[in-house]
Amino acid sequence: MSSTITRQIVRIDEELCNGCGLCVSPCAEGAIELIDGKARVVRDELCDGAGFCLGVCPTGALTIEVREAVPFDHAAAEPIIAEKQRTYIPQVCFRCGTDEDHAPLLPVRQQGRSEWVCTRCLPTLIHG
Ligand code: SF4
């Protein structure tokens, strides 16, 4: 068994989670699954703590916490990432709705939210 370290990892508030499942696809590493109608981090070693899933949650159930966990395991995540790339759901820009098949998307954090912005809208976001 791997020893634990103190690191960032996704936290799911079970009270706030409505089981919609929107967070499952954005997690490229497959760390989140729906179990008994609630999202759960099923294997700590698959969550890199990047928080790309946070922006899709409609209820604010997803946050990042710092706690003891096994380190992120690239080798364990790689085959899952490859599999999910074959069945992915494109994310969309929060400003214009363009999806990632039509413009590169970048993650942004603002006012406690994680969102995706396309490279066409990014200059406006930077310069106003
Ligand atoms: S997106 Fe939010 S509400 Fe929906 S399943 Fe995930 S944690 Fe639950």
C-alpha cells in the first residue's frame, strides 16, 4: 500500500450532491463515479486534485480540500484516460457556448467557480 501525503483532492458534499452525474465525464482520470445516486471519489490515487470537475456541478457539491491521501498515480490513470478519450463529452465555453471541438478551451477560476473559456473569449476576459 502507498504511503499517504498531504495534498489537494476533490471533496464531494453528499448533502448537496443530487446525483446528476455531470462531474463524471470531465474527470479524465475516472476518479469520480455515481454510487447509490451520489458522486464519490472512488480511488484517491486517480484524483489529481486539479478540480476541472468543479465548474460543472450545478449544486456546488464539489470543492477542493487538503487532506492526507495516497499520491496521484499517473500509471493507474493512463489507461482510464485513454478509454475515456474515446467516449468523451465535449465541454463548452461559459461565455459563448463554443465546444472544445471548435476552439481550444482553458480552465479558469473566478469567484469560487471553475469554468471553461475558449481562446476566442479569453482576450475579452483578460482585457474586458
Ligand atoms: S455534478 Fe455535482 S450534483 Fe452532479 S453528481 Fe457531480 S457532485 Fe453530484
